[in-house]
Amino acid sequence: MTGEVERHDGIGASVLRKEDDRFLRGRGCYVGDIAMPGLREVAFVRSPVAHAAIRAIHKPAGAEAAVFTRQDLAGVRSVQANLKLPGFKPSDYPPLAEGKVRFVGEAVALCVAATRAQAEDLAERVVLDLDELPAVVDALAERAAPSALLHEKWQDNLFLKTEFDKGIAAVAANAPVTVTREYRLARQVMNPLEGKAVLAHWDDRVDQLVVHTSTQVPHMIRTAVAEHLGIEQRRVRVITPDVGGGFGYKCVLQPEELCIAWLALTFKKPFRWIEDRREHLISGANCREHHYRVTAYADRQGKLLGLDAEITVDAGAYSIWPFTACLEATMAGRHLPGPYVVPAYRARTFSVATNKPPIVPYRGVARTGISFAMELTIDAVARAVGREPWQVRRENLVPESAMPYTSVAGNLYDSGNYQKSLDLAVGDIDVPAVRARQARAATSNRLIGVGFANYIEMTAHGTALFAAAGYPFTPGFEQAAVRFTPDGGLEVRVGVHSHGQGMETSLAQIAHEELGVPIADIAVVHGDTALTPFSTGTYASRSITMAGGAVVQACRRLKERLTVIAAHLLQCAPAEVTLRGGVFYGTSGDIPVREVAITWYMYPQRLPAGIDGGGLEVTAGFKPKVDSGQYSYGTHAAVVEVDIDLGTVTILDYVIAEDCGRRVNPMIVAGQTLGGAAQGIGTAMLEEMPFDANGQPLASTLADYMLPSATDVPPIRMHHIETPSPNTEYGIKGVGEGGAIPPPAAIFNAVNDALRPLGAELTETPLSPRRILQALAAAQARRTDTVPA
């Protein structure tokens, strides 16, 4: 035998990440690393108040030409993200504030200088004359009656309200058990290591505006920049270098991107802005802030009969492009029942405008909130009927035999064994042992509790869902371009973008699985609209399913062309040739794929007559057979110790069982899941961006905004189930968000389990000592009130 030695580096192999070599050696290239002659730096003047009319903006004397306001940005359109749902109200989001400021940190002016320090000094000399207005900060109060209007053309402060009702009245009238709870998720700030950054310059050679930006969606940003600046897309090129994390923050159009692009287009020079952490915390990366009022109806065993929910989301001041201000609330209303059989369901959702930064999608959009509300409700039902929460939970899960299953809200769950996931977590956490330990600690000041949470992760939702919702964009076929190089290497070009997921490795593994080319000889090219096929980008756990599927399709078409050449060289019919381990085998011999590719480029005289002139370069597209989304899922289990004197919580044990379909790279899947769990622990225990009554953010530095550290994350045991989706290549589902969704629910359920004998219950994130002590004091007061005199 000749050719390469067969080695399994394809789907299912824990191949070390190709990209880590440059990252670990400090050779990554970020927007902040780019150097250009004549580069000018930008600093923004930001509003110090939450709501005010702009009387005047006074530029520093002698430096007027280096300071720009909204009036200077001629021809730049305000951002308007429209949703084609009845009742939706659009909002104009100007790149620099116009007429009013609507949140602390809103950009009002930009200042240009040779260095960032000089630009900031200039910004400090700009004087804002503002007429402060009442701040709108309480989303629940604004639902009923507006205290002041954010957008004067509106009659209230609601972007949108929706209602879905399927049979709730009949169930509510006859249910033996009724449980009602209210839940709150704090406003958070997602914190990738790298904040936003953008550098733009004009390229005279190709007559193009070139925008280097830290984004998850380069092609979408190209579309947005062109539309908002009023130029053709052919005259805009977006280059996305290495991106230091995103989590959803970088999948929307940022006002600063428009400002920097306008500067480069207008002055034909390079300009750059790099977000500092205070800007990041107060103005750019806000997310979540949900309120739920949930009533569950059940029988006396805890079997759910119906669910009634009011969901209020504080969406901030503006609707962001392209996902709008209503993504969180509408997603929550559609998916609150999660993995459970819920015969009757009503959901009323409210997307409320307030004088806070616009919320942007955060890892696990809405599903962290709905898992929190649903899973805490399941535990409350279990307590009401006097049963173990995991048993009630198991009996309500959609059974494997029902798959594919259409939920009460019309969501198609493609595949899975939800009960197996729960069983793995219950078995590993060892509930009987925890209960015994809990009993031993019952008289101490350190109480033990165990909690569970199930979740679904909607991944790779496509044309059908987005078209029905009426978003400003609709994803279609995801494309990949695959081509051999003249020396037999392989290039894979995709329009999605990696910001830490190991995409350069995973997509190379898929190409290796199809063609057998060694991983080391495969280059994955992404992050440049001039070099890659159009894509709506990386979000919603879609890239490995969609781009991976496109790579499969392109490689298979390329394989067909290679097979014809290989058969000719092996002097047999194409039907007699098989490809295995990077080698074509025929009836009379074999030849490596690499040599076939070299033949096409270097020895065309050896090619068969009538060969396809398209060569060894193919672009192909992929859509799942059912493109309304695939569903990954799983269960998290936590054991905690609560110190009732200090109000502190220690996570003693943590178990995860998850199913993301076929795993391309198990090591990367584990890393994604562990990283998500760490973020979920932060949501549960630490993270909160509070605002005062005037709309002032109270955690504007990392001294005030608490993030989890290594000491906050316990050792985590993981179990993996592989239930392939019937709708995707290799049965792959997404995994990017799942680990971050259920930790708050599992941890809160464990804390509430520990505090149950004392009558205390926590329903608002995060689990701060103050909240725990307040809940204990309230429970003590209730017990005192019920004691006879």
C-alpha cells in the first residue's frame, strides 16, 4: 500500500485545537494589534444622565474640527430594527445622541486625536448642556402607566406585547393543585475578555471602505454599514481578525461601528476605537433583566395540567439591529414550557423600554430565564404535593417515545431522551446520600440541599422561524467554499466567525472526515467578507450545524470530481473507486488524495478527456431538512451548603448530563459546556447591574460588578448522550449555549431545598448573602406571626 497512514482525526476525535498554538504564544491578532500609518484614535463623550433633552453641545475652542456630533454625521441613518409582528413599535437609535439622551453612557460626541489618551483629554473638554428629565427605570410599573415617555411618538413605553393562549381557562377552573410564584433575573453585563473594537480605513486601490471589527457576524455588519452609510455593499469590506470572546454581545450592530466607518469614509484616513471596560459595563453589553409571574396547575401527583405566565423584559432604551428589542420576551414566551409536556398554556409577554442601555442577546437567549422560572416552579409544585422534585420532574418530561414532539407552543423537538439525561444526573449526584447528609446537618447552621434543572437549547434555527417572526434578516442556506491548493492542501472558507469555539479545528475535522486530508494540511479561512461566502454569522449555536453541514456538502461535491480523476489515473471506472483515509483505492492500486489534487494543477496532461473544468474548488450550501431548529438538551444537578448565619452558599458537588447530538470534537464540547457552566454560576451567585432611581448604573467597574473566579467553580462531572438529529449532517446539533442555561435554576433549587425546613425561598438572582439573610428573616417573621399568643 502507498499513500498516507490512516489516522482517525475526524468526527468524534478529541483533536487538539489548531488555533491554540498562536493564542498560547501570544501571536493572535486582534483589532488592537493592527498598526497603520496615520492611524487616529477615537474617544466618545457619553451621557452622564439617563434621560435628558440636549440643549447644546459645546466643542472645545480651537479643537472644533476634532469633535463630531450627530449634526456632523451627514447622511448616516439612525438604526431602526423593525419586527413585523402586530403592535411592534420601532425606535430610532442614532449613532450619536440626537435631541435627547436616553441612558447613561449613550454616545453624544466623538473626539479624534493621535492617541487614545489625547482623545480622552479632548472629550473631557466637551461641555454638555442637558435638561434632565424623569428617568424610567421600573419595567413592571411602566407596563401599567408610563411615568415619562422615552420616545415621544409612542403612547406608552412598550416595544411590544404578545399573547398566546391554548386552553388555560378550562384547566384553571378545575386543577386540584395551583402554585403561583414570581421570579426575577437581574440585569447583567456579559464580559468577554476583549470588548468591542473597530478600525476603519479607505482603500483607494479597490475603492472600498475597509472595516476591521471585533464581531461574530462580519457579513451582517457589512450589510448594516452599507445601508446606514448609504453606499453600495460592493464598496464595503469587513475584516474580522481574532475575536476575544463574544457571547452574543458582538452579533449586533454597534453605534460606534457606524461612527468609525463614517470617519474613514469621509476623511479617507484610518480611525480606531477600542472599548474600555467602564464603557463596556455601563453602555454596551447589558443583557437579561426578566420578570416572571408563573402559575402552574397540576394534579395531586404533580403532573402538569397547564401553565400561565406573564413575562416582562426590561429591553432598555432602543431596539438593536438586527434582533430588535423583543427577542428575549418573544423567545421566552415561545419556550417557557421547555422539555415538559404542558397540555394547556398561556403566555403574555411585555418588552418594555426604559432609560437603560439596550439589552443584547446573551448566551442562551431567554432560555436561562425560562429554565429558572420553569424549574423553580417544578420544585414548588413538588413541595406542594409532597414529593421528591426529581420524581415530579421526570414524570412531566416529554418521553423518548413521543419524539419528534411538537410542544404546546408549536416547537418541534427533533430528537432526544430527556428522562435519560435526568436519570444520569440523579444517579451521579446520589440523592439518598445527599438526603442522609442533609439530615445530619439539620440542627447545624450549615444546611445542605440538592437541586436539579433541565433545559432545552434551540440551535441552528433558520428560514422558517425567522421569516415567521419578521426579523430584519432571514438566514437561508449556509455556504462553504472548499478548494485544494496546488500542493494538495485544503482550504475551507466559511462566513461564520469563531470567537473562542475552536471552529478552525472542528470544521477541519469535518473536512478530514469527508476527504481524509490530514488536519495539519487543512486551513479554515473566515472573518473576511472579500474571501468567504455570505453568512448571517455565528449566533444561536448554529455554526457547527450550519457551516459544518455546508462543509460536508462542498467536500462531497469535491470528492465526486476527485473520484473521476483518480479512476482515470488508476485505470478503472469511477464506480470501482473508494476513498478511505485520504487514499483512493481502485481495482488495480491506490493513490493519495494529495497526488490527485497535484495532478489537476501541475500535470493537466494526465487528466481524462471531458473533465469538469470547474476544477478542485466548490461552493455548496446547507439547510437542515427541518430548519425551524434542532434541540440540544440536558440536566444539571447541584449540591450546596448554605451558612444561615452568614448567608453564604458553597457549591459542594455539580453534575452535568448533556446531549448535543453527534459530537464532532468531544474535548471542545466539554470545554464549551464547562465554560457555560462557569457563566451560569456567575448568573446564579454574583452578577448584577443595579440602577438607582435616576437610572444611574451602580456597578461601573469590575470592583463592583462581580464575576466568577476559579474558586467559585467546583469540579464538575459530565455525562454525554449522543442522540443524532434526523435533520442535519452526521446528526450534529449545536452546543454553544447549553452549559450556561440551567445553572441558576439548579443552584437556586438546591438552596431552596436546604432552606425548606426554615420556610425560606429565594426567587431573585443573584444569590447574594443579603438576599439570603432577608429571606431567612422574612421566614422567621412568618413563623413568629403564626405562633399563638
